Amino acid sequence: MKRKILSVLLTAAFVAATIAGCGGSQPAADTAAPAQEAAPAPAAEAPKAEEPAPAAEEAAPAEEAAPAEEAAPAEEAAPAADAGGLINVGFAQVGHESDWRTASTKSAQDVFSEANGYNLSFVDCDNDSAAQLEAVRGFIEQGVDYIIIDPIVSTGWDTVLTECDDAGIPVIVIDRTIDDSDKYVSWVGSDFLTEGKAAGEWLKSYVEKQGIKEVNALIIQGTTGSSAQIGRTDGFKEIADREGWTILDMQTGDFTEEGGQQVMESYCKSYAGKFNVVVCENDNEAFGAMTAMDNAGVTYGPGNDVILISYDACTAGLKEVKAGKITADFECNPLAAPTVEGVIKTLQSGGTPEAKILVPDNWYALKDQIVDFSVDGKAMSMIEVTDEVIEAQY
Ligand code: GZL
């Protein structure tokens, strides 16, 4: 878009100079401003050696300076609906790895429907960062009005977000965060660090109530490098370190049931009889871990060998809480699409949406597992899991 405006201004200056018989020693005021440097072709971003987490970005291809583009309207008006009266939205979704993701996708498809005035281009990126970058570039080619991204991992985004910016397409980030670029309008999601701290602070109060003196924990992490994994791991570990607990191992289950089962099978062999807490960074990993512990004869849930902690609190997860399998479940609310639509409506009306919009989360357990705890000095309440609560969940 910046290039488009520049070409319009230069064209106007050329026309003005021609009409004035090339007396353009004093260019028109609007061309006097120093020409904005066209955004340099993004240099290939060599991943930094110290960056362990997989980055989304492939080495950006060395690009020729983009050819001068056709004149564009000087004013950057909010995109009008297309000929059919619909607003074109591209959504690059993480994948289909969990119940949470299914609910997130349904929420977006329900909100950005044709009946609601939208044409949704949806791409399931199947947990593949390269495919996600390709999907975003496809939306740019399509010329959509808005792009929504749920970033698989938090890094490697600045090049493609610069391309969105140059194309004048506002980007809204949903759920997970982008940590190496600020070229987007708003982020709508949950506080993953607080989720991790809440699980840790609840466990502290719970083991005190149960008279459990030692905590030897195993963690099954989410997708490596995703902000959900980073926040939940860091939050829980902060409490574990403060309380002197032992974290025996942390391995990724990639937010899938299969991954959770594989990691737990390995843990049951390597740490047989040595652990009393398992933390799964989403419900689907917990379901897999439960299968592995069943097969290994390890009992879990209130009154058993292992305290099983999970995140997401999807409907199926809360059913396992009600069944006395998952001891406590820390929600991450996937139903952010209505809030994202609010951001788009604000932009459509020429307003400026908030840069960061938090979606509230709740914490769940059975009555006997509800204890008082605080996170960063703020008292937390828990919701007792009942059939009605399960019925109402996502
Ligand atoms: C968290 C979200 C995570 C969920 C998982 O906001 O990105 O990804 O916790 C999902 O269930 O796979």
C-alpha cells in the first residue's frame, strides 16, 4: 500500500510538472514531503542461532524491487464490502489437532458467515508453519479485506506481516501470540502465563490440603514454540521452582491425544513409581496420558496415585473431571471470533481497536478439589463441575 500511495504522488507530481511546463522546481506541497522509503525487499531472515524454537519463516526469497504498481486511491479508506456486499476475510488456522481447535474453527465459521455479511477463506494449516505462511500470502494474492492468523509458533512472522502491511490488509492475531513483529492491528486471546501460574498455585493449595509433602511432576507440553506451550510451561515452572517441587521431565505431546499417549508411555517406563503429578498442556494430551497410565496400571484422579492436571477445559475434558479422572482443568476459551468481529467492525467504521484484548478463562474441579488460591496476589475462584456446567461448555 505504501508503494501504491508513493506511485500516485509521484504520478501527480509528474503531471503537475508537465502541465506547468516543467516549471516544477517547486513541486506541489503534497509531493514536497521526502518520498517515503519504499519498504526494502525483506532481507532473508536467517534464523538466529540461539533461537531453539522452530520459526514460522522460511528464508525469505531475495526479491526484485517490486514493479511500480497501478495508481491507488490516495485515501486509505476502510475496505468496502465486495460487489456481493460481503467483507472478505482470510483465516489461517493452526490445524485440527484438538477439541479446542475444533471449537475455535466452528466459532470463526459461525461468525464469519455469508449470512453475517462475510466471505470467509479458511485454511487449516495442519500444524505446518510453512503452509501457514503460504496461506497468508495466498490471502494477499486474493486481495482479502482482513487476515486473521492463529500462529502455530510465535516467531518468523515479520517478513510476511510486512507484505500484508504493504498490501494494506489489516491483520488480526487470535489465540496464540506473535512475538517477533508488531505489524498487526490487534491480538485477541488468553493469558497463557496466568493459566500456568493458576495450575501451579492451585496445586500448592491442593497438596497442602491433602497433606502431600512432595511433588514430583511430569509435564507433557504443547507444540514447541507456541505461546500456549511457553506460557503454560513458564507459569507452572515458576511456582514449582518457588515451592521446591521436582519436575522430572518435560516433553512435547504437540497438543494431540496420540502425542500425549506416546510421551506418557515413555514416562511410565522411565519414571515408574517416581511421580505423583502429571501436567498435560491440553485436554487431548490428557486423554492420551490416561490411556497410557491405564495400560501401565497407574491410577490417577482424586484419591489415587497421580494428580492429573490439564488445560483447555473443553466439554470432553470436563466430563473426565466429573468422572474423577482429571483432578483440575484450567480453561483457555476458544470462542474468540465474536471479539475478533468487533475488531473488524471498529476498523470498518474507521475506528482504532484495542491492541490487546484478553478473553476470560475459568478454572474447574469437583467440589472436594476446589481450594482457595491466588495468582500474583489476585484471589482466584473455581467452578464446580456439574452436568449443567458440562452441558454449557464449548
Ligand atoms: C491455546 C491453543 C492450544 C490449545 C490446544 O490457546 O492454541 O492449541 O490449548 C490447541 O488444545 O491445540
